[in-house]
Amino acid sequence: MTRLTYDTLQEKVRHLSPEERDVLDSPYTISNELYAALRSVLHDVGGQTDPPAPYLEKGEEEWEMNTYVTCECLGWRGAWNSEERRRRENDLGGTQYFGLPYYARWITVATKSLVDKQLITVDELGEKIDEIRTRMEGSR
């Protein structure tokens, strides 16, 4: 398997650009439906309504507890705090926020936070993931 470096990944997406869009005029000339959609900002995903779902009793799995402990240790070491975690979770947008399990959102935003703050690099992260994957496959 060929490992991509961060620079290689950047080069692959460099040509992408935002979609063309219509510039909106005054808020008085848009529909109520469009106005409601514009008020729903990405960073408020956690505050949006969700369809009813049954409550299912579930115990935490080992990876979930490991994620919880890791994130709490990051907070204890000053790498982030719970408010930053919540905000970064909301910033994932609807697809990831509602599509990922609870602790998968935690580990996703923890990783992004560490990379954004340059506490780790994407390459270091990839190497560590490969190391753990190899170790896990060897223990089976």
C-alpha cells in the first residue's frame, strides 16, 4: 500500500474550488424557506432537531472508553477543553455529526485539533495508525 504524504494529498485537491453560487440580494427579497435555511449555520448542528429515535441501552466498548480517557488526558494536559470539543463536533457538519457514533466524533475532532495546533503532523498520525494496525493484526 502506498502511503500518501500530506503534501501529496494537498496537491491532489489543490485544483478544487468552491461551487459557483448566486449572490443574494437583500434578505427582504428571499423566501421564508431560504431565510430559514440560511439561519441554520453549520456550527449549530448539535442544536438542530432530530427525528425521534428509540433509546437503546448499550454498554461502552473498549475503543469508546479508550477514546474518552485519551480526550480527558488531552484536556488535563491543556491540549484542549470540553467547550472546544463541543464546538469542533458541531463544526463537523450534519453528515459527519449525525453519521458518526458519539465517541467517533470525539476522536475525529481530537485528531483535527492536535493537527491544527501543530502538536502532531498528519504524517506522524498516519505512521502511528499504521503501527497500531500492524500490532492489532499481529495479536489476532
